[in-house]
Amino acid sequence: MQGNFLTIKRASELLEVTPLTLRNWDRNGKLSARRHPMSNYRIYLREDIERLVHDITAGSAPIKAKKRKPLKRKLVVRSE
């Protein structure tokens, strides 16, 4: 099992992104993570990461930023 899976830290190093980016990709469905049965940590299949690295270097992996919702700000007026 050790050789087939990568930790989130090792996968982020191979992809040259932060672990937070991998968590976001997992949440958005861009890269699926599995969970370790004992610790419930995210783990990634080595083949999935290698395929993504190949696609990125070949220029065939479209990476689009998701549109963000505008922030809602609340104006608080205090009267004295």
C-alpha cells in the first residue's frame, strides 16, 4: 500500500502546489483523494498524480479558476 499512495504533502510537492490547493481540488472534484482507513488522512493514488503532472507538462490539463461570489459586507453604524 505504501508504494501506490502518496500523502498530501508529497503529492503537493510533486505538483508544486500547496496542500491547501489539493484540498480545494478535492472539494471541487478536480482531483479525487481517498482516505486512509486508520487515520482518515487524505491519500492520493500515485498514478493519478503522475497522470496530472504529465497532463500539465503536456499542456492538456485545463486549469480554470472558479468564479468567486462577491463578498457581502455589513455596515455597522454606532450612534453615541
